[in-house]
Amino acid sequence: MRLLVDSTVWIDFFGGRRTAQTEKLAQCVQDRDDICCCGFVLAEVWQGIRDEKQFMAVKPRFENLIYLADDRTTFEFGAAIYRELRRKGVTVRNSVDCLISAIVIQQGVNFLENDRDYKLIDRHYPLNRI
């Protein structure tokens, strides 16, 4: 299974918090699933790390993940998702979540997340959430 993991899950995972999502991530790691990352998730996770020691511990964990690249169409699609939801009266708190959603849809990967914005997006743009 190819799986993009959102920053919300990685942050809980590295923080040692046990949630249904971190348990699923641990199982996927154990099963040697194809765990993916994208630039948006990488930036969000690394921006949240406060000290160098923790950064040096986390950084290598991302080096062997499959990197899902974006291009101009990703940004155009992410913006279209945001605009369409806004037009329907749905407020997405973080527009980056629309860009991550665009990657998920474009790449056809499964998605592991723990953020209410994705639940809203998924109602209009299916995200293969697991």
C-alpha cells in the first residue's frame, strides 16, 4: 500500500502519543508499506521541531520515504479545491491542507491524517483516508 502520512500524525507519532492514527502508522512501518511524504508535510513537520537534537533524530526518518513531487497543476488543483469549498460555504482553516489533498488525489495514494479539515475536504474530494 502506498500511503501519504500527514504532519498531524507524524507529530503525534514522534511525540509518543498513542492514537488510532499513530497505531496505524506503526503497523504500516512494521508491514513495510510504501510510506510517502511530500514537500508540504515535510515542511510542516520540520517547522514544528524546536531543538536541534530532536531535529537530528527525526530528519533521517524521512530520508527513505517515497517523495511525492508536486508541480504547477498541484497548486492549481489545491487552489481550486479551496475555492470550490469556500463557494459551498465550507471553511478550510489551512489552505496547505488543500494542497496536500491535491497531492493525494493526483498521486492516487492512501492517506493517513488526524485533522478536521480533511474530513471536510473528503466530503467533496475523496481522499482515500484510512
